[in-house]
Amino acid sequence: MRDPLESLRGAEIEVVKPWFSPGMRVLEIGGGSGYQASILTAWESSVVSLDLPTRAPYLKQYYPVQHYDGVNIPFADQSFDLVFSSNVLEHVQCLSSLLTEMHRVLKPTGLAVHILPSPTWRLWTSLSHYGYLLKYLLSYLLKIQLPKPGPVAGAPSLHETLERRGPYHLAKRALFGGPHGEYSSALSELYYFSRKRWSHVFSESGFRIKQITETRLFYTGYLTFPNASLETRHRIAPFLGSACNIFLLQKA
């Protein structure tokens, strides 16, 4: 059975396909298993994929991913036609420095395409946290093995948190949930994931917003409705919101 996260990432990257051309030299930031890079290569793009060496190993590696330090991109100025990332920038600590590096390696007429979680995703993930917590408690009482939320959640399980951080932190997380990215709280991410905030961040790093659109897929960090088809998620999105926004940028 196909990994549900891979299905979502595959559907999301199809939305940005019109901005990729055969022969284009593409830099991917946060390549992970190389799954999306393998799709870009199938589109006849020449892809270099980068990620941190500290990332956990994947069961399957789809495309070679080079290591870097998370800030300094090891390529010359104006080396790439397009810089791409998917659900990555919200996890970057030195965001301004990395965006400056992206600007440096991008050609003057190049594009940057970033897929980022939306405030809608943050809201529904926070609400579904309590549903998952209830299922977790019931599974504990009934001695049922409950599958962990998928890697979309970007957070360890409650059991792992208890072992690592102690009961006080676990109680706090149970009540309020945790942040997804490099921010203080899940509540603050309603702002940090907004189009207005990202537009300001990109502008400060020398980029101009060419277009902002949506992936038109609904899902949460706990993979709510895990058996829902992509078609169903497309149909739900106009009512419950798209999980991600897409930012198309040019050098200012």
C-alpha cells in the first residue's frame, strides 16, 4: 500500500508542474527521501537535492540527496533556474540566511517555488489533536495498538514525549498541542503560516511575489480521514480549506 504522505506530496507537486520546464536546473531544499526530486527528474529537469545530515534514514531512497549545513548552499552564484521546497521552510532556524543563499544561487530570471502549510492546516491539525488524544487514551485503556500519526504531523508520539520531556511537558502538550515548525506555539503558527507573514519574509530577502495559490487538498497533521482518496480531499478543500499555500517568487 502506498504511503499516504507520499500520495499527498505527489499530488501537491503536480500543482506546480507548469512552472518546470525540460532542461531546467533545479535546486531542491529539504529533499528527504528524494521522492519529489525523482518526480522532477521524470519531468526532465536536472535536479540537485539538499538536506541535513541529521535527518533520520528513510526506508526507501528515491533519489540521491546531498548533505549541507542547513544554511550555506555549496554552489556558485546564479547556478539554478529554479529553487524548490515543499513543507520545509517552516522548520528552518536560520531562515533569513538560507533565503539569502537561495537568492544568491538563483539566476536573475529564475523562479523560486515554495509549498508551505497554511493557517487552515494549523487550525484543523490543532483541533484533530484532541481527537487523536481521545483515541490514544481509549487505545491505552482497551490495550489496543494505535498507529502513530504520520510524518506530516512533524512531532513525536505522546509516549516518546513522556520519556524525553517528562509528565509536565506531556500534560501541557496534551492540553494545547505542540508547534509544527520553529515557532513558540501552535497558536502563533496561525500567524506565522499566513500569506501575509510569508510575503513579508520573502520580500525582506529580496524576492518579489509573482503568484500565491493553493494546493487544493485538505488534510491535517494527524492524517484525518486516512483512507480518503485524493479526489475526496480535493472536494473537501473548498469547504474546509487547503492544507498548503504555494508561493511563486522572482528576484526583486
